[in-house]
Amino acid sequence: MNDFDIPIFKKSYDLYKTFNEYRKLVPKQDRFTVFERSECAILDVLESIMQASGEQKKEKLPTLERASLKLNMLRVFIRLMKDTKAIDAKKYMILESVVDEIGRMLGGWIRSVKAE
């Protein structure tokens, strides 16, 4: 199976593309702080998903749990950007809904690995 065909990878990839489109709209003072940290968290989640897809069963769980932790940090960063008005409420809702969906997919993957 091609790693790029994994639905959670596609969803995370699309999240990064959407997030990157917002870069120009974020105030400069926020662009190099919380926005940049959020961007790194998304890339870390993408990297962990790719890594887990190629690992043996026993190695997947720590990698997926690391991705879950990064995703939870991303939730905090996105909420912080909304609360500091670095992004508006509409962009927040778009990002948060995609992050929630990725979280559900990741949680399902973690549960399936634990059940094996």
C-alpha cells in the first residue's frame, strides 16, 4: 500500500495546505510565534503518520501516541490563535473541524493497534 493513500495522511496533508493559505492573513507578530509552532506541529503529525505507516506492529503505538500528543498541542495553538485574534472565528472553525476529524482517525488507528 502506498503511504500517500492512507486517509489520515491525506487529511493531514490537506490541513497543512489550508493552514499554509492562512499565512498571509496572520499578523506578522503572530506569524513567527504561535503560527510557526502550529505549522511545525502539523508537520510533526504528518511525519509521525508516515513513519507509523511503515513500521512493524510493535513499533507503531509509540509513534501514533506521539502524533496524538502533537495533535493535542496543535488544538491548543489553534485555540490560542483564535483567542489572540491571529485568526478569525471562521478560520478557527475550519481548522478545528479538520483537526477533530484527524483526531478521530488517529484514535481509531491507536485502538486498532492496541487490539492486535
